[in-house]
Amino acid sequence: MTEPSIFTRILNGDIPGEIVASTGKFFALRDIAPQAPVHLLAIPKTEEYRNVVELAAGDPELLAELIAFAKQLAEDHADGDFRLVFNTGANAGQTVAHVHGHILLAA
Ligand code: AMP
């Protein structure tokens, strides 16, 4: 059995992290190394998909719901406009193999 991802360990309360939102299927963390004035991570609670390509192929409805979750976060934390980045693969800078979208907000 594989180890839970760092995000799942935060969700489970095993290691500290700032969870700013949680729904039935998703949660959002404040990124520990922000690249924008507000930098959140939108994460499905399932670890089944390692990256957004796998998620799109395996459960496109869940991907659509993840984007709606990101939009809600952008409205709750800024004016609703947002950048959404999915690093996909180690050579693109992905360090956590549990699909997550970076939500980058101006304020
Ligand atoms: P990626 O490089 O796309 O896989 O994104 C992983 C992100 O997780 C990076 O932006 C890290 O700064 C962030 N990160 C790693 N550990 C933590 C943590 N304990 N709490 C919040 N964010 C984290």
C-alpha cells in the first residue's frame, strides 16, 4: 500500500497545514510557499488521480467540479478572477503526485 500524500496527511490532521475550505469532494490549502499574494491549492479528497491528465481521462465530471470549486475560492478570497495552474510531471515542476490546482489571486 502506498503512503498517503502530504495533502492527505494534512487533511487527516497528521501534519499541520492551513485548510481554508472543505467540501464533500474537495479541500483547499494555503500554499506554504506562495507565488502570488493569495496562493491556494484546490485538491480532490481522492488520491486516485496523480495529475490533471489522469483526472480528465478518469473522471471529467470531477475535474469540472474542481474548477467550480476553484471559482468559489476565488470569489471567497478575492474578486473572483483567478489563475489556475496544474503542474503536470516532474519536469514541469510537479512535486506532489496527488492532483491539485494552484489558484493564484491578486489579493
Ligand atoms: P506542485 O509543485 O505543483 O506539485 O505543487 C506542490 C505545492 O505544494 C507547492 O507549491 C508547495 O509549496 C506546496 N506545499 C508543499 N508542502 C506544503 C504544506 N505542508 N502546506 C502547504 N503547501 C505545501
